Amino acid sequence: MIDIPELAAQHLDAARADQYGRSAGIVAHDGELRQTMIALTAGSSLGEHNSPNAATLQVIGGRVRVASADGDIEATTGQLWVLTHERHSVHAVEDSTFLLTTVTGVGRESHG
């Protein structure tokens, strides 16, 4: 069993010690499902990147801004947001941790 608040605290401590203010690690990986804990210190960002086929972002602590062509969305502690399929970036408005859940194989055709 995984203690999410404890894991978030560990990653936030690691992010505070990181020169770029970031820390991340896989929480669960089961086939095409992947969950990643990400911590960002206030003012740090994940640069613009492609969105996975399906993803949610759940803020464990803090406040983050997701910027995309669809506009900016701010999410705070306890909120869950379904990410769009647009390229986006993530900026920590304050020290933050979030659980990114992705499904990487949605829409793939099987070849057999």
C-alpha cells in the first residue's frame, strides 16, 4: 500500500533540494496505466509538452497552473482535472505536489 501524503512530502523535500525545483517518481505502473507523483517548488515549471492519450492531474498539496492553447487552469489542493489533449505546461504557483495519472495506450490499434 502506498501512503500518498507521505510520498508527496518526500518528493517535495527532494524538489526543494533540486537545482531546478522538481522531483518525480512512478507511484504505480500497470500495463498502460501509469501514476506519477510530481513535486514542484514555487515558481518552477514543467515546460510545454505533449499530452498523453488520457490523463488526470490531482493536486495533493499547493496550487499549480496548467497553460495550454485552451487557456490557463489553476488547480489547488484536492482538485482533480482531466487534462486536455493540447500541448501544455505546468507551473507551480506555490510549492506543490500532484499525482499525474496517464493511460498511454488509448486509441492504439492492436496488431496481431
